[in-house]
Amino acid sequence: MDRRTLLKSSGLLVGLAALGSRAVAQTPATAAPAANDSPAVFIPSADTPLRLNFNENSLGMSPRAKQALAAVLPGQSCRYPDDAREALVATIARLNGLSDKQVILGNGSSELIHTAVLNAALTPNAQLVVADPTFNNAEVHAKAMGLKTVKIGLTRDHVLDIAGMRAAADAHPGPSTIYLCNPNNPTATITPAAVIDKWIASAPDRVTFIVDEAYHEYVTDPRYQSAIKWVKQGKKNVIVLRTCSKVFGLAGVRVGYAFAHPDTIAQYDAHISIDNINLAGAATARASLEDAAWIRHSLASTAQGRAIAVDAFKRLHLDYMPSQANFIMHRIKGSTTAYQAEMKKRHVLVGRLFDHTDGWNRLTIGTPEEMRAFVKVLDGMRRDGLV
């Protein structure tokens, strides 16, 4: 079940407006209280549940993004977004040292995953190779298109098994599209660049790499490097995906983008929808990308929230995976679905069960205020013998 179906079926739409208004009210000046201030207290309820299940950034959009939205909609909402989209592409290209022809926009990075899978499905004797578990959009689209999919389990360290994925591609006589989510979702672990680069550098042209870097901005591990360097070197078989849904807090606006060789961009452009980024999305994304202060604030908030969660896991002797994203996998007592249900009773929404991860929970890292509320609920469940 994908996240949208899950949300609709679980009746969790109650209270979104109230929670959203609370998150928007948090500003860089008030988000992190001073050492002598009393931390803000948030108590989850049926009307304002604590949403830590979809890797969203509850800080919401930056002040500059709000200003851009207010400035563009009243006078330009009657116009098609061509100019705004072009400006966004130019901004993305400039910030990443690329040309406009090396950038493509998507209705979220999920549209670009769909386009990559479609491109593979239109190629005779092709296959898709994915990690297991990983973000499943590519697999879902491949199944709908009848594209053969090979799933390779993670290593004992919960990272992408590059050797196993490479073996699957080498054994296949036709084209292979390799989906690499790095950092990986749902584990929040990174696969070192040295491991990935060795394969990319030697792979034949029939192997295409879709490198999903949705959580790129959060990474601090020096072993990680963006695959954008391969695009800059002119590799036609490397496509790098990014999104504005995470660090920029624009999940509901749906803006994603990709870097690739101009020939690859042109090929993908033939399959995406016209004006897939609307005026509001283009304006808020562009403002967010250029708001360095807000990016630093967003990253700092996540780092503080993660530290609060990790301290609690250590205190409660719950194992956890090293996180390089805005979520973290941690051990629980019993089954994941039972834990999810118990948390939901307490108005806390946590991650669903993923393949091969029963007994683990994927927890979105919220604001420090939200993480303190989560820890309070987690402590209560420990006292009740439920975790």
C-alpha cells in the first residue's frame, strides 16, 4: 500500500489544518528556545495528531517562499507558468553548476521516477533493479508497466548491496535500469560514493543509473558524494533526482527536479506532462532554494530533533540505524503493525511496515518540540510494557 492510499484508508486527515497552522507559526527566532527558556510543550490529540510517518518537514515553507507565493498569485494566477518554470530551471542550474539543458522539473521527484521507469519499459528486454527495502515508487510503476523487476536485499549494515545489484545487471543480456536511493528510504543509511562510483565508472551504456538523492541536503557523512559529478562529466547513463519536499518543507507543493545529460533530458522531456510545475510551485521552490538561512535553520532543527530521539533510544536500550536523513529506523518490542496501532491510540502517527523490517519503526524526525512529545509518549509505552 502506498503512502497516499494508506493516508486515505486510515482516516488521518483529521486535524491537518490545525497541525499545519502550528508548524507555519514556528519561525527561526522561536523554533530553538534558548538554554534558559522552557521548551514548548505539544500534546498530541485527535484534533492535532503528531505526524511522524511520511518523512515530511513540519516546519513548512520558508518566510521567503511565503512572500514569493503572496507576490505571484494575485497578479499572475491567470497566466501559464512558463516563465516561472524557466526561472526555476535557471536557478537550479546556477546553484548546481550546470546548464539549463541539464535540468528537468517534475511534479515531485516521483514523476521523474515514473518517467525513468517508462523509458525503461519502452526498451525491449529491459529490467529494473532495486534494493529491498527501498522507496517503492519505481517498483510500483514497473509492475504497472509489465517491466521485469529484480529486488536485491540490503547488506548486513543496512546499505545498498551494490555488488548484488551489479551481479543482477551483469547477468541480464539486455538493458538494466538501476534505482539507487541514497540515503536509502526507509533505512536512512548512506552507501559510500567509493562503492557506487566504481560501478558507474565501468558500467556499459546498457546500464542506466537513477540516483535518488531526496535526502541529499541532510547528509553529513563524508563518505557520501552526490552523483551529480557524473552528470558534469558528461555521463549519459546517470540521472540524479532531487526534491523540494524534504528540507524545504514543500511536500504538498510537489516540486522535484533531475540532473542529466542534455540528450537524456530531452528524452525524458518527451514523456512528462506539460506545465507539470504550477505557478505556486515554481515560485516557492525558487525562493526556497535561494534561502540559505532557512536551509541552515531547517537542517539544525532536524539535527536537534534527531538528537532528542537518539538520546531516548539509548536510554531505553532500543537499537537504531545511523540516520543521514530526516527520519530514523529504531527497534521496537513486538510487531511493527502492533506498535503503529498503539502509537495511533495515543495520537502519534509513525511509519508503516516495510519489507524485511518487522520489529523496526521508521520515525520521521519532527521539530524539537514534536520530538519531545514523541519521547514522552514513548516513555509511557515503556512503562506500559509495550516498547
